[in-house]
Amino acid sequence: MRKVHINSVKPGEKLARPIHQENGNILLGVGVELSQRFIDRLAGLGIDMLFIDDPLTEGLEPTTAIRDATQKSASDTIYKTMTSLMDQPVIKGRAIAPDLGRNFRKVFGDIMQDLVRREDIMVSLTNIHVADSYLFQHSLNVAILAGIMGLAKGYNRNQLEELGMGALLFDIGMTQVPKEIVMKSGALTDKERLLMEKHTEDGFNLIRVNHDISLLSAHCALQHHERYDGSGYPRKLKGDGIHEYAQIVAIADVYDALTSPRPHRKRHTPSEAIEFLFAAGNTYFNIDLIKLFCKHISIYPVATTVMLSTGQIAVVVRNDQLAVSRPVVRVIREANGSAPAEAYEIDLKNEQNLMITKEL
């Protein structure tokens, strides 16, 4: 299979990975033949990338961060919780989601079981979702990325749970922001921006009254928009004044936001997002945490279609954690536009004069 932009998908091609709805249910399953009507409908739902079957990339299977069953259960829990809160105002001092701790502790426990079973802790996020699922899927992706960071830092079980609960719930305050503001494609007014920024404090208030959730987890909601140089909100904290859990969640939040399609802009590639993070080192984020984060992210995930400096089109076959920008690729089109008689692979670590110029 290979991952391609929806504008490059041709009628008659078949899905190689499913497309999910907001609650994790499958919208279109593996093997569905895509008509032009289907393609147009998916584009209208905000889906810009698809995995398709391709004889030249037969056998390529991107590694998922967590099992499909874990993904489905987590998405369902997040969806039900978030949607139930959207019509409920935050009431200071009262828990309006009394099962929050128990439900999300199980979700993160399942995620961690999947992550610790991996042979490595280098991940890419491969699930395709409709645009309306962004809030729900974003929370799950941030929790996965934060969990990887916690493992890389050698956190103990209690620390991993505190971080993971904070990562799953960090954006829960967004349920209190009017949907028209959340989904607005243009610039926010000053009043709208204030309502948007208030989600950090609303999230903190929603979490902290649940006595079976650590207050440190609640600080992930409160502090995930603070920035290392003091330019963030709501309290303009700086440096080590921002709890490390919140710093980790902030990096995961920005990375996943950049690499997800949004109403106001196209998604960035993983390599572009990582460039942004490095450029923000010790300005927005602690540079040491950025280095650790980027060490465990696939810049060019398996099945990604790329162009080489020779003009050849290739698909990423596997990654090397010691050379993340130089994966093994399989050539599927020569520079002159012809298909090779038989697809062949190139290890870019051994071809220093050959490089990836862009993702397709």
C-alpha cells in the first residue's frame, strides 16, 4: 500500500486502510473501490490523504502506534465524554463527569500496554479520520505521543499515568468553546480569541474537581499553551516554571496540530513540523525535550510517497532510528515517468548524493 494525496487518487483504486468517523467507527473499510463520487465526498469531509492498494508497493504495511481495538475503544470513550460536556457549562467546584478518572485511566492503560509491546519507540500516526473528528482524534494522538515521550524519559508507572491522563484530557476545555469559533476558518476577533484562550482554565477546572485525577494532570490542561520564553497563556509562565508534563503535552499538541488538516490551512508534513519544532527550541519549547521528541518520530513514515532529487518517485519502505531523514525507499516511477519493470529499493543511508526533496 502507499499513502497518497486525495487529488492523486484515481477512480477504481481501492482503500488499503479504513477511514474512521468521530467515534472511531469505520466510515469506509479496507478494499472499498473508490468511485469519483466517493473521492469527491471524502474530500468534502476534509480528508486529504488516503492509503491505497498498489501492486508496486505490495507488502508495505505502516506500523500503527496502537492496536485497532485500542484505537476504537479510546476514540469511543473520548467522543462520548467530549460530546456529553459540550452542552454543560463548567460549574466551579462540582464534578460534572464523575467517571472521568476511571474511564480515562483505562484508556491510557490500554494505550501504554500497546506502546510498551513495540520493538522500538519510533512512531507515526497513520489513521485517517473525517475532519469533524479532529478534537477527539487530536486528544488520542497527543496521548500516544506523550506516552512515547514518557517512556523515552524513563518515567515510572505513576508518572506515566499522570502524564497520560493529562495528555488525554488536556483539551477538554475546548468543549466549552462555541463550535463556530472552534471551526472558524478565518481570523478570530479579539472577543473570540479570549473565549478560545479560556479553554485552558475551563479544562483545569473540569479536571481538578475529580479527586481521582492528579492535580499535575490538570496542569497539562492549564499550561499547555504556556511557552518557554513566557509568551504563552494564561499566566505567561516561562522556563522550568512550566511543569514538564505540560511541556511534553505542548510539543505533542503542536506537532499533531501541524500535521493534521484544519479548516484554515493545509496539513504540514512530519518533516516540516519537526523543522518548526527545532526552530522553536528554547523559544516556545525546551530544546532538550524537542530533541527527545523528534528522535522517536518517523519523519518519513512507511508507505509515504516521496520524490527523490533525481526526479524518481518512491515509497518509504522502512526507517532507521539512527538516520531518520534517510529511509529505505522503493522506486515506483523513473525520472522519465516510466514504471520500472520491477520495483527496486534504495537505502538512502548508502546514497549520499540522493535525497528526498518532497512528499507527494
